[in-house]
Amino acid sequence: MAERINTEWMWANEDGGVNGLKVDPDREVLEWFDEIGCACEDADYVQSYAHYHEYGPAFSNVPDDVVEQLERALKHFALRG
């Protein structure tokens, strides 16, 4: 059975709201959402894979488990192409 690769996450922020992250493997970017209300809204910040690898997450409050899963997803998509 193939490993399931997560490409979307949500987590509570410090203000009691919800932040989110979505990997877009076709555009090779990370889409960051602050205070999301609907997945159909535009991202608040778009970050390239290269920028992420050099500077880290665009948001400071990303939980460790999300970072681990994100790293796994980025490795998966890097090997794919």
C-alpha cells in the first residue's frame, strides 16, 4: 500500500483562530492561510519550495507535526519530478 502524503493542514493559532497550509505540487509553492474561513479563499502568503528550504515556514506558529509532514510531502514531490 502506498504511503499517504498530506498536502493540506489546519491548526489553531495563538488568537484562537485557525491557520492553514496547502502544498501546490504543480506550481511548486506553499500556500499559507491566516484566519481561514474557507479553503476557496486566496492564500495570505505564497512561498516557493526554495524559499521555504532556505528560510523555513512563513508562519511562526506551525506545529512540529505539521512541519514533519510538510517535509515528507516536499521530499515526495521532489523525487516525483
